[in-house]
Amino acid sequence: MPGLSERKRILNSIGGLPPPEVVNKEWLHILKEETRNSVLIEGVFVSEDELEEVLARGKPMKKSQAEAFNYYRAAKYFYELAFQGLQTGEFMLNLAIVRQINKMLLEGIDGNGGAFRKGDMKIAGAKISPPPGVDIDQWMKVHKQYILDHREDAGDTAAMHEIAVQHILFESIHPFSDGNGRTGRIVTNYLLVYRGFPPIILKGDDASKDRYYRALEAGDQALRKATKGFPGPEKASAILQAINSAPMENMILEASRTTLDRMIVSILEARGDIALKPARAVAKTLGFAADSMRTLINRGKFVAVKRGKDWFTHEKLEVETLTKTVAR
């Protein structure tokens, strides 16, 4: 994705990822939108007003609100933990934490939350064939080891590849009886926050959900073709090298650029360094056609945010220019 590493350097140069506190408007926006979209991928619709209501009351009134409330609380808690790991350099993701994420997501909904499934599993809406329950422990150890082997900083592009692979692997394993998609997305964002990225929002509308499932299926093919039983740690590691992670990687890259831009803009606006303008006004100032400006934004050449139906940016937010400015 053009400008991803540059955006990360810009964010680091202006103070880095801020703490995941709800008093930070961009963190609050991300947590709310991630919550609504992540449960929507699972077919649970919660409106903005319903989410606001349950967060204000602190007590869900119906199952859909409970699922959203649990997701919001779990995401906030574990992103705070990941942020502390970012600050201290201590990596704190293990099987116990993964199980606790699932348990928090299903609190008051499913008494089996946090326990690995024992039986077989079929996934509605996706052509993924999870391993039998008897192999879950072994496959989850592979997932944990893959994360541990790739937790050190190998560059932003490599990080996105590794995060995509682990997400495909987790969803292909589908270790729990319920809540696997939500658990896997929180784990993915935990890893992003630990590396200094804001969480991503994977959209839950029909087109985006279809793209998400197709990305999981593309990656799952290597696992399906490999064996019907657990092949052993060495062969399992080799299988991971054959995973087609490109479609999922592209989704994560695009979503990362969006939340990076939101964080960068929020910090620069709060400091009084910029006042956002409609993209068409910036285009006019720079002598571009409005369509050309939209193309440049789509290509990642400008840090920009979408508010309502319109794009907003600033002349100073051209990525190359901004990189030079903050590097001084």
C-alpha cells in the first residue's frame, strides 16, 4: 500500500500511537465503529444509537446489544494491554489471553466461552473446513508459535503479511464453539497495536463481508489440501508458507491506512498545525482537477479522511511533503 511506512513514520514523529482512552475522540470512534462492524460481519446489526445506549447504561437490554457491549469492552481492555506491551517492549499474547478474549465476548451469552471446542465445526457463509476438535490444541500451539516467531519488527510491510497469515490460520482453525470471527479480529488488532498501529475496522456491509470471506477462503486452501489430521509442527509450519495471504493482506493494508490517516489528522488538528479543507478546495489551490485529487487520495498520496460523503485533506498533508516536514 503506497505510503504505509511513511504514514507510520509520520505518526511516530508526532508522538506515536496515543493511549487507547475513550477521551481520545479517534480512539472512541475506532472502538465504536469496529464494534458495530465486527458484530455485523457475524450478522448482528446494532445501530449507532443502540450502541450509544448500551454504553451509557452499562447494561445490555437484548442479545444484539450484549454482543456489541461485550465486544467493545473486550477490545478496549486488550488494546490497552497491547499498548502497554508497546510501551514496555514486553509481548503478552498467549493462549490464555486468546481464551480470555473469547470468554469476555461470550459473557452472559454462552457458558462455554473461553473453552476450545471438542466437536467438529462448519462455518456458515464461508467455504472453510476447520480441523476436528481433537486437533485444536495442536493447531493453536502452531498459531501461538507463528506469532511468537514473527513478533519482532521486520518492517511494516512484512508485519502486515504476518498478521494476515495468523488471522487466516486462526479463522481456519476456528478453535471455539462461537465467537471465532470476533476473537480473531481482536487478536489481529492486538498485534497491530503492539506494533504501534491503530486498530483496523473491517467493514460488515455485504460487499465487504463477501470480500472478507473470499480472502479467508483463499488462504484456507493450503490448509485444506494439506491433510485431514494434524500433520505435526514441522509440516504445519511449511503449510503456513504456502498460505495465499495476499487478499487478506490487502484488506488489512487498506484498513490500516484509513485508521493511520484518522490518527495523524486528529493529532495535527489538536496541535493546531492544520485545519482540514474539502478535497476539492485543496485541489483548486494546488491546480489539480477534482477527479485528479480523488485519484491521488485513493493512491495514498495524501493523508485524508472521509467525513460523511466528502473527503477532507490539506495542502500540508501530501505524504512526501509531510514526511519531510516532520523529519526536521
